[in-house]
Amino acid sequence: MLKIVAVFPPPTTGMTHVTKAIAERLSETIDVRRFVVSKTDGKARFWSFRKHLALVRQLTRAIFSDPQKAPVYIVLDAGQGAWGSLVLVLLAKLSGVPLIIHHHVFSYVEAPTLATRSVFAVAPANTLHITLCPCMADKLKRLYGDSVRTSVLSNAAFIAPSEARRSPARALNSVGFLGNITREKGILLFLETMRVLEDRDITLSAIIAGPISDVEIRSEVDAFIAEAPERRSYRGPVYGEDKAAFYQDIDALLFPSQYRNEAQPVTIYEALAVGCPVLATDRGCIPDQLPSEWVFDQECFVASAGIAISGWVRRHENFGQATRLAEQFYSDACREASRSLASLVSVIKKANK
């Protein structure tokens, strides 16, 4: 048995999507019991505090509902939220339950905080830390001690193959951006890249999707679209069939994130799954997700992405190769993730004996 004490959608984020997916996949082979926290009222006010209070209540329920002390799975929060996670770890340690901690944030892997150091210091010695890529595992050990027990499980394990694969003969006519529409997620770098391409007489459609809460950023996006409304559009947040349609309507995806917590974006694997090449910044585990020639430093992203796209537009055979390479990277990641998931199941079964 495994008890999952975590946030499930809503809200719908990469992290909550993976939490729900891992619960579903593990349920196929072992007994999984969910102790769910969700943001059902849609209110942002005091959400972090309310979330961690609810997680403590659910962990208490999970512990006392099972005298056999089955393993408990939690997700480590970042920033001030790491203090809330510390309470969960302390409660698990005092109760003597085996602990599995899933890491979805890269900021404390690059630079530890007092809260995250405290989490690793008080976590039971046999705690299993799930990381998203080998680089993340190595950095955790260097920062928090060689004794940290890790298991690598890529988010690719939870991205289903697409039935709508694109033809390698497809030309590059449109470029997309999908995610929270913020500076940190790189929307301004996307807009700049598309403008640079136009300056080079490379005219492509630009499709932007995702929520916008910042008024200034919305103005920037509106001004960009107004420059060429016949080939530029904003679709708003997309889910389900709308998201699938977005991926089918774009030929390449730009992911120029500057977000300090960026780890292993689900969006990148979703794009690769349909054979859509992705150009991205070198944040977190992204260099492990993509071919090295598709990953750039944020300082030179606009110039480098412009050169790459120019080459794909002018030589169709190069873009066809990129499409096949995208599918290959997704397939390889899925195979490795499937092996890792099977290994995790074995570890959980042993912990229950």
C-alpha cells in the first residue's frame, strides 16, 4: 500500500497533473490511497497557508488510519512553503512511517534554503527522494549529503503518446507559446524572437496560449497581436481538446523560461509527443529533455532561436529531421521512465513487507 498526501487538481499545474497521474499509474499495480487537498473554491487568498494546514490534517488521517505504517508520499514545496513541508516531514518521522518525497522544484537544488536544509536534516534516514533527472539527483546529493537516497523518475512517464503524429514533410509555418503568460515564463523573449524573425523577412504565425493575470503583460501581448492580427493570436488558457488542438496548430514551440523553480516542464514532453520541436532555455532538467542544439542560455535565446528557426524555414529537410528527433527524444524518455516507474513500484512493495 502507498498513501499519497498531496495537492490534486484543481489547481491544474504541471505538479498537480503529475501527482494525479502517478496515483493513477501506481494504482494499476499496488493499493494506493489518496488523501487529497484541492483548491476547490478558486480563491488565491491565503492559499499557501490553507493548503499546508489541509495537508497536515490529511497526513494525520493517513497515519492514524493504518496501524501497519504503510509508506507515505508527499511533494516538497518551495520558498516559504518548504516550512509547511517541514511540518509534514517531522510528523512522518515522529510517527515512524516510511517517507517518499517527490521533488518538482529546481530552485532549492541550485541554492539550498534554511527550510530545505531542515527538511533533509530531519527526514528519516530511509526516505526515498524522487527526482526528475540524474542532474537533479546529483545536485541533491552534493548539497544535502551523499547519504540522500534518490530515485530518478521523469515526467515523461505520465505523458500519453499522441495519436496525431505530424508528417516529417510538414513545413514550419507557425510557432507557439504555452504556459503562464509571465515575464518569468519567458513571454517577452517569445515576442522578441518573433519580431526578430519578421525583421529577417521570415513571416510565421504566432499562437499564444495560457492564463494572463498581469495587466502590463496583457498589454504587451495585445500590442504584439495588433501589429499583425492576421497571423498572431491569443487563445487564453487551454485544456483537454483545446490543448490538443493547440499542439496540432503549431509547428514548433518556444519555451524560453526564466522561472527559478523550473524543473522538468510537462509542456515540453507534450510537444515532443506529437513530434513538435521545442527550443528552450537551459533551466532545471530541460537540458536532459531536449537535444543540446535546441537548448540556449537565456541571454542569447532570442538570437539563437532565431537562427534555428531560420534554418528550419529555409531548409525543409532540416525541419523534417527535427520533427523525427522530437519524437525520438520523447520515445526514449518514455522507455526510461517506464523502467524507473517499475523500479519505484518494487521499492514500495518492499517497504510494505
